[in-house]
Amino acid sequence: MRSLKVLAVCAIALLVTGCSCRTNTGEGNIGGGDGGPLKDIHFAFDSYKVDATAKSIVAANAEWLKANPGKTVQVEGHTDERGTAEYNMVLGSNRARAAADALRAEGIDGSSLSTVSYGEELPVDPRHNEEAWAKNRRAHFKVN
């Protein structure tokens, strides 16, 4: 009976772990791998500054939104796995807000934007190295 309980716990843990991350590791993915029309932007380590490369992506995203009125966007803030969970939630929130602010600066109505932080919880690349961490430090734009 005990081994059945252990097996059930392991199966549940495997299911939960398997559902907790996106595994698309493609560079320059559109919409973070979910088929959306907007590109993610990426951030430097421990930063929520929208750099020049990210600003050009935001500008292209804004153009798509202007051509598709009535769409709403949830901006998701993500971090790599380094740092505490609490710190990463705050950093993810700052990244989401910075990305939303950049869209507003491009003329997108703030009422069509919402933000959420996932911190380190939804890595696009689950590996534990600099290449993966760079992919995971992002803002993802989810069109609704």
C-alpha cells in the first residue's frame, strides 16, 4: 500500500512539473511559442530596462496592435531561475510594466493592456545555463 502511495505522489509530481514550463527553445520565437502574432522582448540580467533592440520589437508589436483594433494584450513578465522566488516575482512585474509602458509610448491605449508576473515559474528554456537564462528573461505579449 505504501509503494502505491509513493507511486501516486511521484506521478502527480511528474504531471505538475511537466506542465509548469514552456519548452520552446527557439530564438526569436513569435509569442513565446504559443503561435501569437507578437514577439517577446528580452532583458539583461537583473534589469527591467527596455533596451534599443527591445524598443524596435515593441514598435513592431505596436504596429500590429494598431492594425488590429479591439485586441487586448496581457503582458507577462518572466525571469530566469536565479534569485529568490519573491525577488523574481517583483522583477517579473517590473518587466511586464516596463514593456506595457513601452507599448503605451508607441501609442497603444493603456486600457487594452494588463500585466502579470510569472517570475521564474514558466521558463521557455528549462536548462540551467546562461543561454537558457537569457531566453527566460523576457516579457511575453499574449493577445486576447
